[in-house]
Amino acid sequence: MSYFSRRKFLGKTGALLSAMVAAGFITSTAMAADYPTAEVNTTGLAVTDDTVTVGILHSLTGTMAISETGAQEAEKLAIKQINESGGILGRQIKIIQEDGASDWPTFAEKSRKLLRNDKVAAVFGCWTSASRKAVLPIFEQENGILYYPTFYEGLEQSKNVIYTGQEATQQILAGLDWVAEEKGAKTYFLIGSDYIWPRTSMKIARIHIEKVLGGQVVGEEYKPLGDTQFGSIINRIRLRKPDVIFAAVVGGSNVAWFKQLNAAGITSKNQTLLTLSVTEDEVLGIGGENLEGFYSVMKYFQSLDNPNNVEFVKAFKEMHGADSVIGDVTQAAYLGPWLWKAAVEKAGSFDIDKIVEVSRTGEIELDTAPEGYVKLHPNHHLWSKTRIGQWNRDGQATVVFESDLIEPNPFPEGYQ
Amino acid sequence: MNFVYERFLGGKNGALAIAILAILILVIFPLFLDAFRLNLVGKYLTFAFAAVSLVLLWGYGGILSLGQGVFFGLGGYAMAMFLKLEASDPESTKIQTTPGIPDFMDWNQLYELPWFWIPFESFTFTLLAIILVPSIFAFIIGYSMFKRRVGGVYFAIITQVIAVILTVLIVGQQGYTGGINGITDLKTLNGWDIRTDSAKLALYFINALLLLGVIMLSKFILTSKFGQLLLAMKDKEDRVRFSGYDVSNFKIFVFCVSAVIAAIGGAMFTLQVGFMSPSFVGIVPSIEMVIFAAVGGRMSLIGVVYGTLLVNFGKTGFSETFPELWLFLMGGLFIAVVMFFPNGLAGIWNKYAPKVPFLRPLVNSSTNAETKSAPAKIESESTIEPESTTEGAKS
Amino acid sequence: MGDFSLQELTSILAMQGFVGISLFSVLLLMALGLAIIFGQMGVINMAHGEFMAMGAYTTYLLSVMTQTYFPELMNYYFLIAIVASFIVAGSFGYLTEYVLIRHLYKRPLDTLLATWGLSLIMQQSFRSFFGAREVSPTLPDWLMGSWMPTDSIFIPINGMFVLGLTGFVTLGVFLLMYRSAWGLNVRATTQNRVMSGAVGINTKRVDRLTFALGCGIAGIAGAAFTTIASTGPTSGSLYIVDTFMVVVFGGAASLFGTIASAFTIAQAQSILEFFISSSMAKVLTLLTLIIILMIRPEGLFSSKVRK
């Protein structure tokens, strides 16, 4: 049904690329002949002799459109690049885009449509945990595959989902270790929005602080989603004088939180703050001047200085405008189509079961990821590095720390 | 038999309208739609319960509730709790610290089932709870509001605030409620796998039949003396009161009935969609339910079903093709209905269908009467002073 | 908490006091525009939050323009932005009344629904024009940071600014409503529309200007809130419930009621929040309000209005 958006997408980039794509078609027909459709697609997916159809499922409308815009832009970029380089098994990727409308049943409904009616070979999408939880049973039932880009709370591992963002322990433990060692932090104040991701993250953080780092949690606060008044909490922070504020506030609240913190005189000059929930996307709304000097712990920052990333940032800005910014989730979303390509080529097939099988081997890897080398763990999460970025006034971060590759562990022993 | 005919179906024309609706949702949809689309229609029809409940409450009672999602949610959550307990048997949850409790409780360090979950292990109790919890809740709210003669805009805002309170509670108490993710991954109903196509088809028919039943029951209520009084009360509340009727009791009753109807819709929603989340309890879904009723025609029990279907088909269709335009269209539709077609689809039908010769026999004379009274009301109001915003200020 | 000096505790007490006052000023500024409209027409404008967002976006636009064309004026643009927000939101309100609201005066519940439809359209317009992402107007330096009367007391300057602005707007509304000829017309229309019309007041014009004024004040609130919270297509919806509660709790047609209501809610919320979790504080505050409203359905204060 979504021919409109697909056509729009192709139209945007088509003129520029037509020559390259034409060249791609020539090689692709040659390659496609090596992989007859009957062999690479035994389960009736939308694969023809020269195309394969995938779905993109993000919120284009509603409250979550703020966050999900970057992710779907990155997925389109990756697919465009794959098509330019000859496609997958000689087939060009066609996109069917659906709008989840920030509404979880709509996500469920659209994913069922994509899998059942459109027979897409893979779906790239979802952002919130709630939307993922809503579509998960459908992906399991219809046996589809979802590439999910957001860093999230863990506690989940499905054969039908590839998690390209970090699970909670990957993000949190390295960040806390760094702040304890580098800043000599002993006391911590935890604050988050009141829902599952911050609560699970803070639970892991508390156990790590108390049992491993020997520190002390002097306060743990949760704000209802969308709440914009942080005065009382800021005073409580003053009362407890923590060495570190560890924050996971999201959405509109996040903006209010940093603006009010700054106005109350709590800035990087007198307070260390480490947050789990600020990427370059959020900085646009918060304003660099309110964040200056605070730290984010993420696996990716736009300012990362490596050849892959320089190229990625350039391509992204060419496609989506020079003003666009790239956050952690955007980069993780960009990995989705590439990881899928790697899996399909390794399996020599579009069949979901075969993709899952090769994913389980732990041998799917990408050298070309903007964040650097990544490898898929048999538990369907990525091995990745965790980085600490310090925010500058211009909305970019300076990376001050980089860990080694960290093993994903969605069900962390001792942290549950 | 004649009694049933006149009172539950609303005479010849009423029976015809219900028959047409029944043929549409029981025969035509299942024949022409694939399993996926049919399941969608099934979901839409669960919202139609809420729309029907608003015909009673708002169309006839003149009481606008912007918190109908609360009752939809209560019904849905009751059903979801039962299904979640069934899905969380010790075998399939053996990787948890405490096997046998729902997964989200385990993540939130609960080591046993909270007391208010325990009764939901019984299916009979769950069915009773779907009826009783919303009606008791509605009774408490209704009693304290209507006895104090709170109405109009005040009641609308207060119901809206109740929807907010319940959402904040559900999201904040995630160990007991599943939080913002809701209660997900529901599998079987008394051992019957509700995720299969055949189960979905069966549930669709159960849902459609229940909806028709609820419409007929509502028709019965509205054709009774009670229905007449309700309408009289909406137009001239004081006169009804001075005639010796306790107006607040009628309002409480109709509020409770509408709560139960919405809750049944919620329970069927959970069964067909496979999860329940706080996003069906808050302000936005509650107002959308009002939109369905307004578009269909707030005075027409049948019309609102078509209204619900139309808005939802529009929402799905437009968001597939022109996602950017959907909110413009929805907003515009809403304004247009309020300004130009206060009786919605039903009003348009009754106005224009008689002019088309072969449609004339289909025009529902009873809804015709309904809609005649409504514009008359609006006209009559324009000659008098504006409605008071609180009944309290009036007295 | 043994290692606190008395001075530190008093400081925190003082700052917590300011949190309450600051929340009070925020709630009052949000609710003022809505209260004027509600008092005058018995209509709740569901698009109120979007009119606030309109003010916020106006501020954002001006901030971008100033930065591009007159960077030396960055320190002053915010004052202009407040006036501009008032004019933009007010004019749009005037238009809205003319196109939409005036046809629905006899049906207050329908106005509720029509303005909800309007709010959907406005949200999507913001999204189409400014993008789905949140934006952040660059604040002038003098609005950042905090004022320190002593070493240990920090009073946020943006909080004081909002407080001052609220005081100014409230005073303006008071003078306009109770000390001007136009205000007399407004109050007369509220009390008895037919009679006012009969003595020669153009009640339709009064309605239109009142609605525009209410929306304009919403615009000012939106501009002011860019200093403390977010600006996005849906940020207006973050405020609506609180705003409705203030107005309904305060009672119709009473400026004093709105002030008292905002004060009570702000104090309850900020004090509770200091002791229990924010979610529970919110739930408790709202529940208490509902219970009080059941006892006094007409709100805290309501002037005797003859309907």
C-alpha cells in the first residue's frame, strides 16, 4: 500500500543514482542467476529474480516521531547504499514503509501486514520497548525477522529479533566503571523517567555501584513521562550532594530536566553527570549550552574519528540534509540492513530459518560499521564498544573514553 | 415475540437496519476480507462497543465522558490478567527467579503473585470482574458526581483527569501492571490458542455477535420509559426533576451501563489483539472513542458502528499511504462533523437517503425521529440562554 | 543526614519554597488564558496547549532569525519574542473564533470536540513546518544560571523571570478586566448576555476579543516556557491536563479563583514531591482535587453568575 512513500524515496535519490543503479543492475542480473529464486526463497517471501522487498516500520506521526525519524532515515541510507553496490544476492531491495504512529497496536497491526500480506524478507523498525513487545509475538508466530535499533533494558532474546543497539549492561557497567575510576565517584544519585527501561537500568546500576564498585546510592527518583517540573528533585540532589548524577530521563522531560538543572546552578563546573539517554538527537531539543561538560555513555557518537564514520556522516548528510545529526540509535539502525545482508549472503538464502541459523553461529561481522568493528553474538545482540562522550556547546560530543569490545548479556547473572 | 421485535429491534425499520449491519459484519466482511483485514475489522468493532456506550451516555444522556478509555482499559486489563496468568505457567517461565508469575513481575523483584492477581486465575471470576469492576467504579464516580449535580464540561474534564490518574498509576506501578509495555505475549484462553487464524476467526464472530447483542440491549433500554426520561432529562433536566424523578439515579445508571459496555469491548480487544497497554486508557484513546461516536451519529446505535469502521479504515488506509496527512484529515473531519453534521453519518443518511427512491424503504424511521429531535434541540437552545456549565452553579 | 549545617538546611528550605512559587507561576501563566475564555464563554479550549506551542515556535523562529541577521541583538530578542508570541497566537485565536468557535456557542461540549480537532491539525502543522524533532531557541545569557543571595542559595533566573512575567500578565489582565471600559463590557456579557446586547454592547465582538486575548496569553506562556521546558509538536499536550485542573478547580469567571487554585495545586504538588515519588505525588494531588470538586462542584471560588 505504501507505494507513495517508496516512490518518493526513490524519486529523491533516483536522479543522482540512476547511472550507478543501472550499472548495478547489470552485475546484479549476472549474480542473481547464480542464486535462482526457487533456491534462495523456499518459504514464499517477496523475492523475485531481481528484487527483494523489506519493511521499515517506525513512527512517522505521534509523540515518538521525534525519536524515530533518524532511525528510518539511516535504514533508507543503508538500503540505498546496498542497492548501489549491487544489492543482495544480485537483487535490488525494495522498501515498503509503514507508520507505527506511536501506537503499539498499530505497530502490531502493521507488522502483521508486512509479514503476512507483503511477505517482506526482513523488517527494520520499532524504537520503544513497548512497540517491540507488541510486535514480538507476531514476528515469532509469522516467523519474520526484525532488526531492532534501540539500546534497551535487556531481559529478552528472541530468535526472530536481531538487537543492533546495546542491552543495558553493555551501556551501564562500562560507564559506571569509568566514572568510578576517572572521577573517583563514591556517591551516586539515580534519576529516570518512570517506566521499564530507566527502572531496569537503575536496578542494574544500583547493584553494580553497591556490590562491585563499593559506592553508595544516595537517591533514586523517577518522574512520570512527560512531567516537566524538576525543582523538588534538584533540591533533593543538593541535599544529598552526590559525586555523580546518573540520569535516564526521556522525551520532553529530558529537555526540562537539563534546562532546570542548568538554571539551578548545577553545571559541569560543580557536578559530574552521566546520562544514558542523551544522543545528538536529544541535544537539538535540550540545547548544547545546557549540556556543556556533562557526559553521555553510548556506543556511538557522531564525532567518532574513523574512516567508516567520516564516510557515513558524509553520506547521511548528503541524503538527508547538511543540518541532520546522527545519534546512537540512528547508527544502530544503519547497521540493520548491513547485518541482514551479511547474514543473507552467508546463508546464501533469504529464508528466515537459515538467517537465524547463521546468526546463531556468532560469525556475522561488519568491518564497515561507523562505530567500528561489530560482531553478532549467538544471543542475537552485538559485541560492541562503549564510549563516554563529553558534550560541547555546539551539540557534538568529544569522546573521552572507549572500552574494548563488550560481550552482550541480556540476562545478566547477579544483576536481576 | 412481538415484544422482542418492537423493543429489542426497534420495529420494522430498526430490525432492517440491524439486519443489514449483521449481514455486513457477519457475512460480507468474513467472505471478502482476508484473515489479516478481518482481524483488523475485529479490532475496530471492539472500539464500536465504546462508541455504542457513548450513544447511551452522551447522545441520549447528554453526559460527555472523556474517560471512556478507563472502562475499556479496565475490561481489557481484567481479561489480560487472566490470560497472562495462564501464559505464565511454571514450565514456560522456568528461567525466572520465581517461576509461575508473569515475567514483568519477575523483572521487578516481586517474588509472589500480588493478592489482587490471585482471583484472576479463575475464568468465571474474570468474566464477573469484566462486568463488575467497571460498573462499581462507574457507580462510585457517578454517585459522587451526579448526586452533587456535576455535569457538562466539568464532568468531561474530571473523567479526563481520572483517565490520566489511571494511566500514571499503571505506568508507575509496573511491577503489578506491566507498566508502559502493558501486559503482552498472551497465548491461550483455557488452553485454546488464541493466536491461530481459526481462533481469530472464531473470536471475530463472538465479538460481532456480542456487539449486535449489546446494540439490541441498548435499543431495549432506549425504547423503555427510562430511555424517554433520559432524553427528556437531556433537554430539560429541571422539568424532569420537578416531575418527581431523581435525575441523578438515572445518570448513575446509564453511566454504569455504558461503563460495562465499554469494558466488554476492552476484553474483546485484549482477546483479539493479544495484549493490553496503558495507551488505551489515557486521554487520546478516550477522545478518539468520542470521535467515533460523533462521526457515526451520537444518536444512532447503528450509525456509530459505521462511524467507528469508517474512521478506523480511514486511519489505517491514510497512514499507509499519506501518513503526514492523516492528522489533518482526522482533525478536519472532526471539526466538520461537529459544525455541519452534528448527527454524523446517521444524520446524513436520514437526510439524503429518502431522496433516493430505491433507498427509501431502508431509511430507519426511528432514527429519523431521533435525529429530528436533536436539531430541534439545537435550534431551541439558540433561542434561550446558553447551557450552564455546571449544574451546581445553576441551583 | 547528620552532616548538614543549619544554614544548609535553611537554604534548601528556601529553595524548595521557591520551587513551589515557581511552579505556581508556571501553572498560573498556563491557566490564565484558558480561564479567561472559560469564564467568558463556558468553553474549554482543548487546543490551548497548541496555542502555547505556537508561542514557543514563534520564539524559536525569532531566535534563529536574530542569530542569523542581528547576532548583536541576541540579548534582547527574547523580549520581542514574548510580544510577537502574544500577537501571533492572539491573531490566530481571533481567526479561530471567527471561523470556528462562534458557531458553537450554544453547544459547549461540541466546542470541546471541535477545538480538539483543531489541536490535531495544529500539531501536524508544527510537525510539517518545523520537523518532528524538538527544537531549542538559544536563550540570552542573562536568562541562564542562577542568582545567589547567599553562598548556598541558588534561585534560578529563568524561574524568577517566569514569576515576574506571570505577575505582569496577571496584573495586566486584572486591570483590563476590572479597571477598563472594555473589561466592564466583558463582565457584563458574562453575567447577562441578552441584557448586555440590549444595552448596546457588541457581545460578539467581546467574545472574539476575549478569545483572542486568551490565546495570546497562551502564546506568552509558550514563549516563557521555552526557558524551562521543551518545544516540540506535541509539547502542548504535556500541559493540558494540569491547565484544565487549575481552571476547573478555580471555578469559572473568577481571576482570584484561578490564582488561588494554581497556588494550592503548586504547593501540594511540590511539597508532596519532596517526600514521596513523583508519580504518586501527581496521583495524590489529582485525586484530592477531584474529591474537593465533588464537595464544591463549582470550584474554589465562583462569582455568582445568573444564567
